Amino acid sequence: MKKFTIVEHLYKHIREVGVKTIFGVPGDFSLAMLDILESSNALRWIGCATELGAAYCADGYARANGLGVVLTTFGVGELSAATAIAGSTAEDVGVLHIVATPPTNALNVGSPLHHSFADGDLQRFQRVAQEIHNKTFTVTENNPLKTIKEAIHYWRTKASTTYIMLPQDIAVKESDNDFLPTPPLYEHISPNASKLISEFINKYPNAIAILGNVAQRRGVRELTPGLAEKNIPVAVLPNAKGIVNETDSNYIGIYNGKLSSPSLKNRAEGPSGRVLIGCTLADTTTGGLSHIFSSKNTLIIDAHTVSWNSRFENAPIKQAFIHWLSCSTPFAEEHATHHKESERFSKIDPQAALTQKSMWTILTQKMPEHVRIFAETGSPHYGALDSIFANDTVFECASIWSAIGYALPASLGASLSESTRRVVSVIGDGAAQMTANEFGLVDRYGANPVILILDNDGYTVERIIRGEKAAYNDVAQWQWRQLPATLGAKSARTTVCINSASFAESLSEAFKDESRAHVIIVPLDKYDATPSLLTMGKFLRAKAKLPSLEQSLSEG
Amino acid sequence: MKKFTIVEHLYKHIREVGVKTIFGVPGDFSLAMLDILESSNALRWIGCATELGAAYCADGYARANGLGVVLTTFGVGELSAATAIAGSTAEDVGVLHIVATPPTNALNVGSPLHHSFADGDLQRFQRVAQEIHNKTFTVTENNPLKTIKEAIHYWRTKASTTYIMLPQDIAVKESDNDFLPTPPLYEHISPNASKLISEFINKYPNAIAILGNVAQRRGVRELTPGLAEKNIPVAVLPNAKGIVNETDSNYIGIYNGKLSSPSLKNRAEGPSGRVLIGCTLADTTTGGLSHIFSSKNTLIIDAHTVSWNSRFENAPIKQAFIHWLSCSTPFAEEHATHHKESERFSKIDPQAALTQKSMWTILTQKMPEHVRIFAETGSPHYGALDSIFANDTVFECASIWSAIGYALPASLGASLSESTRRVVSVIGDGAAQMTANEFGLVDRYGANPVILILDNDGYTVERIIRGEKAAYNDVAQWQWRQLPATLGAKSARTTVCINSASFAESLSEAFKDESRAHVIIVPLDKYDATPSLLTMGKFLRAKAKLPSLEQSLSEG
Ligand SMILES: Cc1ncc(C[n+]2csc(CCOP(=O)(O)OP(=O)(O)O)c2C)c(N)n1
Ligand SMILES: Cc1ncc(C[n+]2csc(CCOP(=O)(O)OP(=O)(O)O)c2C)c(N)n1
């Protein structure tokens, strides 16, 4: 019988839980593992320009696919991925991070190796890892297969960031053991948790549903048609936009604390109560923590727990949602529908220069159903919130972690997943300058997203808040038109759109032609933004006792 | 009397210890501090594309200037700088890392803010910082000026990585206190330490000197002419190459454990003893930890300590060096001189395609005295080691930390320092793909290094070790000629050199014209490397029981 190396067992588990691709950058401690990867044919290796980009790709892949994997080398590689990994943790994305380390004996004696501080401490990066991953595992000579199985089981069950430290000597060792299948997923809700849900419904039969990012991430989206059937009013946090169709009559809009419409705020915070489903309540998802939810009439369904007065574990969010929905009685009344289908189709002057508003209007009109759209932190995020999407649009953002540089590699990674959804991403120029390095995935591996780069002369979102004319909000002048081809995306179709007509045409072409990536450069004014960003700016300027943006600009 | 804000006190200290520039990327928590920076005129802000690049710039600046500063925003910004900061720690470079954080009350109550995991833990990134900086400081409402002064004093005295966490509300508060000058540097060696040095010399009057990176970093270089005067034989670790003139008759070569020449190895490890001056003994500086130094006859002078049997603190390396040198008696005998002046001037066929060897030969011939040359981890590092530099060439590398992506931004940062040395850097294509984002510093701030990019189709250094034909050692195909202009270095002179003549001409032009940056692309064969890398490859392949490179390539 063929014997497998330890790392092959790891690869087999990864394949078994539905992941076909590993992103990463090699290093001397990982080369032997990569040789085994190449010859095993179980998984595809996608080599990125940077570890940061690789980890963001894995995040994008995981959003499209459920789980994703990034492999880096000890110290230099793993730290380079830190911002992305922390983002996956904050945003609840199931990324497995495999780190190839020096051999066991070097670790044990603390050899002064390169990629360390040569001070004998080779555990330092593992301690860093503990701070930014949900859980870390260290494979040692003591039953390595057991540790690997536990790690995979944790990663898959929790669908959270998981770190595996794998010494290079152990990885390449042959094991006498047969490959044992990954343990099955346990997906049942505990009786206590179900009971709590039923009790809440009895007491608050008219509670509305508020859905957040964790619901989005954990497969609740496919269950939301049930909400429409029962006519249950649904609001979403900004980062769960699109989890229900926005023109459905039970959709009542984006809840964002005091930045919501007054009627929505009243309804969401009112005495009939609410069920928070997978909602991470951060400043960016609650209008600066301005939400007022009485604990008395709030049922909280989280990734693995249900709480209302008491708190119960063993309640996977999908099962809790199903139970809650099945117990809920249909609503009779009509809701103040948030969006009319016709709103999406407001007219645009084709020759006018593009604005943030017209850009988003055209994009949402041209964008077919079933796309996955990444909106980068900055003006794109707010533009997306102010738009109405076609049915079954998956909206991806990182509104809690809010690191710029995310959307470009994440959308490349998503487009390289098995999902057939077309991938779109909208990215500011400042953000694009952080991770444009990964454009090479287009020619090398056939990544085919539609990427919009908003060329608006620097950090607009910051100008709206402070320093509207400050040099610190400027960025270098890149030649965007040449960028994709220069960085390894020769096959991409790159266009620069100066008016609505050319933009609409580029988009039509992009959505028609799935054979390649499309990069659309959109020049915009540096102070242009959509209403929700302007409102936020007003609010923050007032708080900081700064003059308003208009006043500051008119002061010359 | 004018009152200063807390952050102005910080800026004044920074200016006082000789730093004129802060590198960074803004974020909402730092905008108010940056407004104060802009209006205070004490320091120049240099905005980078990425925090990683900014921290590398600060490292390059610090190498040229003694100390350097990077400013990032909470969470997303600071983690993005982690690889660079860890590198500064490992390589002993005095970078101050200022992190702008949420306001005090948010930190105290653990508000679920963006740029955190919204889990109430806002101390997480400080714990990460503790792992990768030499020391961390947290400014609080409790005597913020005292903490700042302590931090600056630590940073300056230790010249090590130092982290200051500065809440945005405290930063902008006015202080009633006058600005008090930064405490003076205490630069004296303790009597115990001097005595130990004298005793060692008495016992081992013929000990040779071996200099390493810490000596390079801490101003020992300016004292090394004293070694030549006394004809004291000097070897250097790979990362201190060039700290003495390589054609001086007392220079006996690069000591690198068993990768050194046998005669040098014997001399360095022999019974007459050695003084290790600022030597970090890592695998990459000792031929894979193959050095054999008996503790009996080895005096160790480190950054702040002296040891031989006993160990004494309070011995700053420069003072210890001065004392040791003054006690040493001149050597009478002639040493086996490592390099003849004539060796540098071997002839090159001008029409031949460039090779690693001819490229380095031409470079070292064209490179004037007094440059600062960064050689990136990868084939460039080994090429530099195999070359003979002109007098007073400062060699910069990161052979312990060995993260690729370092040299490009570091050389940009060094060229933006007050040092008048011309800056050169030699970078592999894989490394350049990691941090090319920072080319914008050329047009925006006038950075003017001479940058050589070795376009050799991927990760050559790894191919030499393993996976010579593996896809994981390939990289994306970038259009190098267009790269600088596309990424904001339009003013740079970019040339592609296919033979010796054109390369020599580009270099002549580059060294004549200091008004701008020069980028020289050098296409090289993907298996080409200089002798020391090939030797290392042989050694590692044998250890891993792999066939030799030649054999693997001929197997088709
Ligand atoms: C890694 C990282 N560094 C810094 C920030 C702070 N930051 C938030 S938004 C922003 C500017 C975004 O500008 P851009 O991408 O051009 O979008 P715009 O709003 O101009 O359309 C910055 C620098 C961040 N979020 N992440
Ligand atoms: C941040 C980081 N990731 C990965 C590595 C592992 N690594 C060491 S050298 C190298 C390849 C360098 O290739 P290149 O820069 O093209 O130089 P070459 O040897 O080809 O001239 C890699 C990927 C590293 N040192 N640092």
C-alpha cells in the first residue's frame, strides 16, 4: 500500500472539506512541501506576488467557497499575511493558514536561524499568531496526524481562522497510518437553544429580523427566501446588504443606528423586538455605536450560540435560523417597502462626466443578477450602501476590519474559486496602490473579475472627514491605464471611462465576456461622494469641531 | 507663551535627536496628528503607498541617518508594517514606530471599533507589538510627556525598534509644560568592562578582529581606519562586508564558517583568538552555524555588553571598540591580503550577454567610492558577497531576517535621508514584485536611488536549492521597462540592458546624474548565480539528498 507523507494527509483533508486551491508564496522552509503538493495533484498551488495578497485571495476564495487556505513561510511570510488574517478573523471568514517552519530539532534548541531574530526564540511568531487567529495548532513529532485532524476539524466546524505550524521535517515524513476521513460536521441545535427561541417568539411574535455579516458568511443567505414567504420584515446591517433581495416587499432597509432613516430606526429599535442574526455590532455597522436595542426584547443568534436572558452553546447559526423561521408566524401587514424596482432605473445623461452617483447607478443597472461584488473600504463602501442591487447579488465588504488593499486580491481569489458567480470589485486608487501587485494572477491563472478603479486623486474618504486639501491625503500619480498590463494582466481588457456612455459600454462588454478580466478606470472628482459618506463626514466633523467640508473648501 | 500639544512634544524630541522625516500612511485615528505635523514644520511627512513600504523606508533612512520613524494607524496599519519592523529588530536598526490609536475612553471600555475584532480587546495589537519591537510604550493620560521622553530616550540610547502607542485624544491635547530637551546620551564604558578587554588582550595579543552587522549599524565603521593603522587583521561577517576597505592589507576576508576559504577559516578559528565585534551569529552569517569559536579565546563586544568568561553591561560598542583598539599592539607580520586592487578590474567582453558575474564586475567598477549599496535577499546578496567594492562602500543587507521586498523601499528611504551618499540597490524580480508600490516616492519626493532589477524569471535563489523547474518558483511576467513610470516614477531614467556595453553606459549615466532616480533592468538567465550561492546550493542539496542542480537540469 502506498504510504503518505504527513503533509499529504493534510492536503487530503483540505481537499475533502471542499477546498481545491492553496494560495501562497514559497520560502526555503516550504519548498519540500510544495514539491509534494505539485506531485500529489490533490490541490492547485496559486503563487502570489506577496503573502498579504495570498491571504486576501484565500479570504476571497473562502467567501465564494466556504473555506480557503493560505500557505506561508516561517516569520517573514506569516507576518506579511498578518493584516489579511486579522481581517478574516474580524470578518468571520474561514481561512486556514499553514506555516512551514524550520525543522523540529532547530525549534527545540532555538537555533539562531534566518527569518528569526537569531535570539533563540523561535516561538515568537506563534505567539503573534495566537493574537490574530481564532485558534493555533502546532504539529510536533508527537502524533502529528492527530493534531492535523483536530486542526482541520476545528477549521471546518468553526469556519474561523486557524493556524497550523508545520515543521518541514515532519511534513515530509512518511506515515504508516492510512488516511482517515475528516470527521463529519455536527449540525444540530441543542434542545435548550431551540426552547429559548420558541419562548422568545411566543413573547415577541412581531419581532423583526436584522441580519449581519456572520449570517452572510455562514450560509443563511440561501435560507432567506423563507423570510419573504412569511412576510417577516427584515433589515440588514451595512455588511449584510443584499442577503435578501432589496426589492422584496419584506425588506425594510439597512439599519445603521442613527444613520438609518428615522422610520427604520424606530421600527428596528421599537418595543416589538428584534432577532439579531449574525450581527457583529461595531461602530461601522451601527452608526458609531448609536444603536439602542433593549436586551429585554432582543434575541441574539450568533455563529454558534443563542442568547436572550440566558445563553446557550451548540446552536449553529443555520440550524438556529431554520428553527426560528419555522416557529415564526407569518406577518399580515404590509411593510414600508424600502425600494421600488423602478428606483434602480433612474435615467443618466450619457455624455455627462461620471460622478459617484451616476457611476453606481449605471453599475447596478448593468450588473446582472447573481454577481458577487466586493466594495473596498473608502468611498466605494458607501457608494455600494447607497445603491440598489439586482436580485441575488452577493455583497462582500470588510466594514469591521476596514483595511484598504483588501478588495483587489480578494476579488481575484474569489474569481479563482469554483463558484460560478461573476466577481466585480470597486476599489479606490489609494486602496489599489496597496495590493495591485497581484494583477499577475490574471495572466498566470486566468482570474477574471471585473475591477473598477476609482481614480479620484487620493484618499477621498479621509478628505471628507478631515484634511480635505492636506498633502497627506494625496497619493502618487499612477498610470492606471497601463497598470494591469505592466503588472502581469496583459490579457485583461482595460478601459478608461470619462462619461456615462463609455462606462456603460465597458460594463456591458465586461459582463458579456467572461473569458478574461476587465479593468475599468473611472476618473472622479476628489471631493465627490454618495450621501451616506457625506452624512458620516458631517457627523464626524461636527464631533471634532471642524468646519463642514463645503465651508473648508470655499475658504480657498 | 505658546503651548504645545502632546504630539508636538513628541515631534520636537524626534527632531532634536536628528530625524527630519516621518514615513507613513494616514488613517482616521492619525489625521489630527498629521494636521499638527503639517502645521508644525518641524518634520517632513512622506506618504507611502503601504505601511510595509513606509516601515522599510524608515529602516533605510535609519541606516543612513542613525534613527528613523514610521507612523501608522491602529490595527490595520501597524500590522501591515510588522514584517519590516521585525526586520529592523533582527537587523539592529533604530526605528521608532508611532501608532495612532482610538481615544482613551474607547480603549478603556474596549469599544467594538473598526480596525479591531469588535470583541472588546483593543490591547491585542500592542501584544503583537511586544513580540516584534525591542520595547513598547503606551502613552496614557497619566503623565504623557514623561512616557514620551522615556520612549525617546530608550529609542535613542538603544538605537533599537521602539513602539509608541499614542491615543488620538491625548495627542492633540495642549500641555501646560514647557518643552524639556531630550536627555543627553550617556556614552561611557564601565571600569569592569574596560578591565576585561585589557585582560583579554594581555592573554591573546594576536587575536584577530571579526566585525558584524551590529558594528556596522552602530558607528564602528568610522573607527575602522584605526585597525589599518595598527595592521590588525580583520575579517567580517557577510553582513558587515565593506566596513573596512577591501583592498586594505589588514583585511583578510569574509568569514562565513565552513563556506569561508580554508585559510581564513583556520585563522579565524585558530588558537590566537578573536574579538567578535557586533556579530550576530546566525545560520546565514556562519555558513549554517558551522563556526567553531572556543569561548576560551573569544572576546565578545556587543551593542551594549562585553563578555569573556564574565559579562559586563554598560559598554556601548563604540566605546568598547575604542578602548580595545587603544590597548591593542600593532601587528608586525604581513597578512594574506584578501584582495588586490587589480582583481576589481578584470576585463569584460562588452558585447557578451550579461551574466551575474559580469554584471557585478561592471557594477563594482563603475560604482564610485562612498556609495551605500543595498543587496536584496536572493541572488543579489550572494553576488555582492562575491564582489570587491570600492573604498568606503557601505553595504546594506538583511541577511538575518532575509525578508524579500526590503531593498527597494529601504533604498528609496535612504535616498530621502540627509546623507549625501549615493544609494544603489540590487533587487531580484521576485523581491521587486513585493514592494514596487513605493516607486511613487520618486516623483512625489525626489527619491533618487540607482535601482537594478535582475529580471531572471522568478525565484533563482530557490531554484538553486530546490524545485529548479517547479512552477512555484515562477513569478508573474511584469513589464519592467514600463514599471517605474506606471507606478509614479515618470522622472526616473529607465533602461533595459542586454549586454555589458549598454549596462556600463547606463551605470555611468546613473552615477553622473544625481538629479533623478535611475532604474536599470538586467535580464539574466534563470539558473545563473555567483559562486557563493552555487556553493551554498550544492551544500543544501547534498544535505536534502537531492541531485545536484546540473544533474537535475540535464535530466530534461
Ligand atoms: C491598511 C490600511 N491603511 C490605512 C487605512 C486608513 N484608510 C482608510 S480609508 C483610506 C483611504 C482610501 O482611499 P481610496 O482607496 O483612494 O478610496 P476613496 O475613498 O478615495 O475612493 C485610508 C488610507 C486603512 N483603512 N487600511
Ligand atoms: C517576505 C518573504 N517571503 C518569502 C521569502 C522566501 N524567499 C527567499 S528568497 C526568495 C526568492 C527571491 O527571488 P528574487 O527576488 O527574484 O531573486 P533571485 O534570487 O531570483 O535573483 C523567496 C521567495 C522571503 N525571504 N521573504
